[in-house]
Amino acid sequence: MAAAAYCIHQEVRSDAEREALIIEHLPQVRLIARKIHERLPETILLEDLLSAGVVGLIQAIDNFDPLQNVRLKTYAEFRIRGAILDSLRDADWAPRMKRRLAREMEAAVESAERRLGRVPEEADIAAELKISVPDYRLRLSEVAALDVGELEFLRDDSGLPAAYRFVIDPEENSPVVQLERSELERLITTSIDRIPAVERMVLSLYFFEELTLREVGEVMGLHFTRVSQIKSQALLRLRNSISARWPGVRA
């Protein structure tokens, strides 16, 4: 009887600890969900992303193994983000038309740069697409959601960008990996240096200072919608530049 009572007490205590962990990490869910939500069309509700994120958090807590020498916060980040992105994919949030539109815009950036022999301005790209600048900016807003999960330079305790964590072993010190890493870093740096200053500023504040689009807008005196358009245009330039100089790799 005493043993059974002890087991019940342990189960209650375990449930209480689990609930405490969930509550403790809910701000992490809100942070990730909001950062993803601000890139999406207004038709997608933040509450839906939060619900998916909470599911990911619970899965992370239930499956977390402290013996793997990984922090719960780091493990939870991947599960939360993955659950949210899975929910978006299941909802078919990015129709083929928008993906085709993004490819057309990338091609226009490449074509305009090749024709002009310089980094094209908005008006140059719009002319390449045979549309007005306002219409071009509207298209930038439409494809902004496609940036989800791409070029997110979130850093862990090691200081490595997330992109590197997915493609290499942080402990790998072979000359080949070091060479590829240094070349990619050089290529990204060179590509960023070639884009207009306002776009560099937006990328720096958003990806490296980790400000939201609204916060970037406040710093730069721009509406957050315009900041989103500038960010989308900068990413189009970077994809075009990196894919042209790193054959076989999708930027």
C-alpha cells in the first residue's frame, strides 16, 4: 500500500514537473511563433502557430534525454520550429503560384544585373518584369512568406549560424570542411557587401541583431511592410548571387 502511494506520488510529481517545464518554455514558443508569423500572409493566424508550437514543445519535453548532452532549450527550439513549419506545410500556405513568382523575380534580378553590369535598383528589376515599381513592391510582399525557414542565421551557444548546424558537424575539423566553411562565409560576406546599404542594414538588424520587422522599421523610420519588402528583395539578390557563384547549391 505504501509502495503504491509512493508510485502515485511520483507520478503526480512527474506531471507537476512536466507542467512546470511547459510553462517555463512557453515564452520560447511565443518568440518563435511571432518571428515566423510576421513573414506570413495576414490570413494565417498567430494563434494557430502558437498551438502548433506548443505541441512541438510538449513533444520536446516528453522526448528530451539529458544524457545526450544537449540543452532542453536548444532541443525545444528545433521541435517547436519544426512543428510550426510542418503545420504550415500541411495547410499548403505557399501555393505553387507564389513559388513560381519568386523564381521569376530571382530570374529578373539576374537578368537585370547581367544587362546593366551593376547591382540593379528596384526600378531596374521592375522594368525587367515589365511592371511598375508599386506592383513590384506588392510582389515582394506576396513572396515574403516564402522566406520561412530560409537564411535564418539563428545562433546556438557555439555561435554557429543555423545553416551550418544543419550541414556540418560542429566538431568536424577536417581541412575540407574548414575550407568549404570559409569559402561559404567569404561568398556570403561578398554577396552582402554588393547589395544596397539599406538592404544590408535590414539584414543586419533582422538576422544578426534579431529585431522584429516592426522594431527594424522603428530604427529605420520605415513602415514594417516596407521593411519586409526590402528584406525580401535582399534575399532575392543573395540567392541569385550565391547560386551563381556556388554551382550546384541552392542558396
